[in-house]
Amino acid sequence: MDFKRIGEDIVNKAIKAGADEAEAVIENVKEFNVNVRKGEVETLQKSVSKGLGLRVYINKALGLSYTSDLSPESLDETVKRTIDLAKITESKPWQGLPDFGPQPLADLDLYDPEIAAVPDEKKIAMAKEVERIAMAQDKRITNSEGGSFSNTEREAGLFNSKGISCVLKETSCGFSAYVIAGEGDNMQGGGWSSNKRFFKELAPVEDVAKTAAQRAVEMLGARPVETNKVPVIFDRYAARSFWMGILFAIDGDDVFRKTTFMTEMLDKPIASALITINDDPTRRRFIGSVPFDGEGNTTRKITVVDKGVLKMFYYDSQTARKAGVKVHTVARRYGYKGGPGAGFICITVENGKDDPAELFKGVKEGLLVTGMRGSGTDTTTGAFSVGCSGFWIADGAKAFPVDGVTLGGTTLEILKGIDKVANDLDLRGSLNSPSFRVAEITVGGKKA
Amino acid sequence: MNRHKPHQSMDRRSFLKKGMQTGALVVSYPVWKHLSGSDRQALFAAETAPAAGLDKDILKKLLEACLSRGGDFAEVYYERTVTNSLSLDEEKISTATRGLDMGAGFRVVQGEKTGYAFSDDLDFARLKEAAETAALIASGAAAQKPQNFTSLSPPSYYLVKVSPDTVASKEKAALLIRANSVARAFDKRITQVGVGFYDYSKRIMIANSEGLYAEDTQTLSRFGVSCDALEGSQRSTGYESKAGSFGFEHYSLSQADEFGRKAAEMAIRMLPAEDAPAGEFPIVIAKGYGGIFFHEAIGHSLEADGIRKKTSCFWDKLGQPIASPVVTLADDGTYKGAWGSVNIDDEGCVGKNTILIDKGICAAFIQDKLNANLMKKGQTGNGRRESYQFYPIPRMTNTYMHAGEAKPEDIIKSVSKGLYIVKIGGGNVQPTTGRFVFSVTEGYMIEGGKVAQPLKGIMLMGSGQEVLKNISMVGDDLLVIGGGTCGKDGQAKPTGFGNPTLKVDKITIGGKKA
């Protein structure tokens, strides 16, 4: 499909039809997905899908539409209807396309040309293998939700009437296993996966299988504990959910509206000085990388929190204009159906100095969190409350698995209470964190 | 409130369906503003006939292609969905969007195996290619021919006289403007008001190799108001919404007044909220929103896929007591005008009302065609899919608890120290363990049988098995609501839920105060 021609063409047509500004995003996605269960293929899916989204402004009033039908008649109709929509909405002075024009784009090496040649049989075999090995790890593994393999090849383009014309070809692939340990009222599930841009960089099947099995078995017999205030260690994978809540609370538009508890916190300490957070979508070949953002702006590494001090709020070009700030804008976009919105792209909470074992030292009684059900942070009030699972710590060592407990507090107190950060960062996706310890959090459990 | 921020499911079709999400199923009950949609006026009216070119002869040829390698069963699912949304923010009608999704999906089943492929290009060659791709799940020669079609004509459970898709945007805008001005005028501490109207019309057609041919137009609409309030450093939010398979005749300016006022009232009421306690307490759940609790904590664990694979904690519980005798739970796709109602499900089974738990006894599971066949049970009209891009899986429609006999005020009076839960924001469950969490958006202390101060940061946590047994009182005031979507295996689907006022003798509350 000639993205550039279709994209530039529809932008031109929208301008001719009366739009002051226009932007088109186009996507074409090829997918393969297989799920196996107990050694047999359960579902096999192959698909190609496409779509176009059109955003126009007339007198700074917005019209937005999308279609999965890219026939010339449908696109002409889409232009006409989108223009009509922009006549229904009201003007806001900050609305419109970004002020920047075409940007230099880096080649981040996100496309694996070899993956298309990997035969389906090989992918199916990997899905079967990861499940087989996971199930064979331990006698207590009794059942399986299955193994899977997926890969995606995506072409995307963003074109606007200010000359932006970016295209992207990217691949991703991954496989996973999810197995169940125990029986009756004592069942626990555990899963793991590996996801990469390049097929050859996927983790060994054995490693993923063993981790999945371990995560199921180690939780057998999990039980709640009594309500108490204790030190809490967030393991590096569970920690990702925690940071998500903090990142959601630093939206520039929410700050402008004063609807987030972070409103007054710019350039002030929000966390322990051990915490530094960067947003860096520019690592080559990395699963969380992308050369341009949801408005066509070149991505770059930015510092969100520096030694505990909040350095920025997230703005896209419209919310930045509205708030009257001059910043590097970062816009996210989910597919072609919606407009852009400010938000993080690829976060790394930076490593601390301590070995993970160091975090347990001196903890007489505490909780190691390995699973969080939600992020915990109420972005309006800053209240923190989340359900979690993990392990009770007694005398500096894992004692028994815990489930059915909650953590409660306020987000800022928890952030400031971080007293140790480990050096165990494992870059896996768009949100990455080392393990860390908080001096004290209320763990809610059995009796009051 | 998390503006613009969908639950961080990342790419919903990413391959982390099972691995990283630890098998959790998530339901969100979003305020309207979390959802995107589109504006009025379809490219063509949503009710137009099935796809040009998808007549019954073509369908038969495509089903033959599906069965060319020997599958047991084949199905074509065609969809054309027009989505509209209009929203008001910062006192102005700010976004009008519309969208069109159109395509056909092909499913081939052989034994326990499913092959699936779809095409958004309705050219016959492309469709045939997709059919042949789905056929690859089977290996061998064609064993059977598709049967002649018999058209299904099911009764209708939708309350749609005037399709919202045909209503001029300015009529919808009038509702938004009215709700905004009422909410703003309510109290000067109201700092932000958002109002939205969302609707979709989904035209579907299903034809399968067993001769089933069915069509349906599924229309849903939702109107919602949300408010933020600020006083000193105290912040709060409030919201009110209505959603269902409703035509535009179900909305009015006086209702917009009411919703604007109620959303503002809630935000102001919650301003002085204190930190929630932590520990075990009795709770009273008000009518309506508590249904999300049954959806998560029990409903997902009764879906037939997890039952058949023995990965659900209820897999061997049919006919056994799993709840207190005051609990009767239904999944009802036939509830008139409800958000999750279906005349037919997404594999052509007519909507049904299924009693899942009958006076505490596990009575039935939530079935789609594949699982019902493999388990030798009847279909329950719960084979649902997000769109033509997905194969159907067993999903809830409207899940609600039947009303009991207690007066709601007597239920509150029976609690000396506990919590009163009015609105639940969202939650998730691990069906293997039955463990769930819910975040509460409106809740209060109960002291001495009376509703006392508002609380913030309430999290409910427990296991479905335990909570079902701890339900001791059920009110006479059932309310079924909707507006949210449930996520499972990467597919989002509108589901309704409901409950009468009820009491749970003890549940774990995660709050700040130890």
C-alpha cells in the first residue's frame, strides 16, 4: 500500500474541501497468532487489517473520524463528513496541529526483515515447546492455559498539512506460557513471556517456561496476613504498575485544570532522592522505541524525575499551547481511531546501587510485592490503595506466599519513603523499573 | 479522574494476552470521557442491508472454502459498525467524532481447534483468501458441504425507536450544554465539567455451515456527566450516567438537568472524604454498581472456557452450594434495553436468561458454541466477540443478582461499624484463584446503623468463593445498569450488571488507616 500517496492525498483533499489544517494517520497491520494448549493447537489466527484516521481543524474547531474502508469513494466521503464534524464543534484558541514542521527522524532499526521468513510450523513448535517445558518443571503443575506465539508487522504513517510526512515499518514478536499449579481451592496461575523486535533476540524457550512455572508454583498456599504497617519491597516487575499511576498523575492538562494532586509539584521533591526517571524511546531495536510520536514529533530522551525532583509534566502540542508552556511535547496515539494525547512513551526508572538481596536486609517483618492489581494511585486525590500478592518476609528472608492483601497510603508519602533501590533493571517494554523498598506501608489483611 | 487514559492495556491486541497479565480479567466502568467514538451520520445509514456482494450464494461459496480442508464447522461473521460521539469540555462542544468499522471474519473449527482469519476488504477474492486461511486449521479433504440456510427471526430486547445515529448533532449537543450549565451552577467549588453522548450501531450478519443465517442491528447509547471539585487542597470527582440499548427517545433535557445535578452533588459530597480504614469489615453495597462485583468476582469464573479447561475455581461445582442461600444470580441477555442485551449473540444463538446460581447452588455456566459442544451442554447465548477481527468466546451479557425481601434501610441499620459502598470504579479478577479487587469511587463509613462520613481510597479485596458465602441480606430494590466494557483475552465488550442493596458480613478493605 502506498501510504505516502494516500496520506498526502487525503490531507490535500481536506484542505481543498475547506479545512484550515488536516492530518491523516494510516495503519496496516499483519498479524500471526497461535495458542496451543496441552500440546495441541487451540487457535490459529492470521490477519491483515488497515485503517485511516483523519483530523481536521476549521477556525480551530475539531473534526475527527476514522474508517477501515480505504476505497477512494469511502475516503472522499470521509473527508466530507470530517469537515462537517468540524462545523459542529466550537473553536478553542489552542486547538490545531503542532507548530513544528517536518523533523529529522532517526532509523531505530525496529524492523526485522527475517521474521517474515520464519515458517508457521516453527512458531507453532515454539508455542508448544514453551508450554511443554513449563508443565514439566514441577509435579505440582496440574494444568495449563497454554502457550502462545505471536508476531506483528506494522506499517504506519502520519501526514499533515504542515509538511509532516513520516512513515514507520516495525516488527514485534513474542511467545508466552501460562500454567496452573495446585488443585481444588488451592490453585495458582503463573505466566511469563518474551517480546522483542527481532526474532533472533527472543529469550530461550527454557527460560520463559521455567519462569512461568516458578511463578505458579511459588504462590501455592498463598494466604492473607493480618493488618499491619511494615516495610514493603516492590519487585522489579510488579513495580511497573506502581509507576504507571505516578506517570498518569503528571499530565499537563490535568495540572492546568488543577485536577491532579501533582499540580503544585513541579521542580519540587516528590520522591526519595534515590529515584530518577527517564523517558527514552530512542534505544535501537528496543520493543518500547519509536522514532516519532503521535503528532509527528521526533522522540528524544527526557528526564521526568531527577534525584526525586519532578522535572516536567506531559504535554502534547495542544495542551502545551493552552497552558502557555514551551516544552518538548510527547503525544501518544493508540492506533488510527483517535487523536493524540500527552503521555509517556518508554519509561526507565533508573537503577539504584543495591544488590536485590540488600533490600531484604534488616527487614524483620515485611512484604515483598510480586503482583499488583492496578496501579494504586488515585490521580485526583493522591490516595493510594491497591490489592496485591507476593511473599511475607521474616527476618530478612522470604517466608511464605501472600495473596488477598491491600496496600494503603498516599502516593507522595510512599514515594518519599523509598529507602533502597536495587540495581536489577530488566528492560522489557515501555515501562521498566528496578526493585525498590519503601520504609513503611499499611498492609490491609485479615482482622482490623 | 484519569482523563484520556484508558486502562493501561497498551496495545489491546498485543501478544501479552496470557503471559504478562497473569490471566487477570479487567472490567472498567468508565465515565464517558474515557471512551472514544464518533459523530452522527454514517457513510451510509447503519441499517443498510448486509454487505454489498455478501448474498447467500456468495456466503455458501465462502463456507465451502472454509471447509475445503475438512473442518467440522465453519462460520462467516460480517459487521458494519458506525460509532458516534460528541463531547463537551471546558464549557464548549469540543470533540465530534465518527468512525466506520467494516469487515468479515471466518472461523473454522475442527475438534477443539479453531482457525480464524478476517478481511476488511470485501472483495470476493480477499474474502476467499481469508476463508482459505481459516481453513488451514484442519488438514485433509473437504468432508462436508454447508447446509441450506434457514433465517432466524428472534424477538427484540432493544428499546430503540429513534436510532441515535440518525439524530442531528445539535440535539445531542443541547443535552450536553444543559447538563454542563446545571452542574456548574450547582456549587462554585465545581471546577471542571465534562459531558458526553456516545452511540453505536452495529449491523451484524452470521451464516454458518449448519445452515444458520441471522442478522441483527445492535444499537447502544450512553449519556454521562462528570465533575471535578476543589476546595483548598481537597479534590474530588463525581459522575452520573445512563447507558443501554436505548433509542434517542430515552433522553431528555430534564434528564440532562438531573444528571448534571447528581454528578455535581456527588463531587461536593466527596470533597471532605477521609482516608479509608484497612482491615476486615462488614459492607453494604447499594443497588446498581455492586453488579460489577458479581461480574468480576463470580461471573468470570463461571465462563465455560475456564470451566472446561478446569482452570476456574468453580470447574467442578455444578449442582453444589457455592453461595449463601439468599443468592440467585442471572446472566440475562434478554433484559429489555440493557447495555449487554442481545437478540442474538455473535454466533447467532438467540439471547437467553440463564440462572447461574439458584439459591446458592451452582446451576449453569456461561456457554458459547464451541465450549457447549465440547461439554455437551446447551448454548446460553453468550458467544460474543469485540468485532469481526476476533473469534467468539464465552462472555457475560447482563449479570445481576435477583432481588430479595429486605428493605434497604434495614440492611444499613443492621451494621454497627462497616462501610456503605455506593459506586465502584473498576476491578479485576484472577479466575484461577477467584481473587478480586475493586476500587470504590463513592463510599462511606457506617456507624451505629447510620451512613456517616465519606471515604477516599477504598479498595475491596477478597475471593469470590468466600464473599458469595458471606452475603447475608438482600434488598428488594434491584437496579440493572451499564455503560462499561469488560476486557477478556484482549477483547473489549459492553456488559451490563446489577444488584439489589446487599450486605456482605466481612470483606477485606484496603485503606490507609491501620
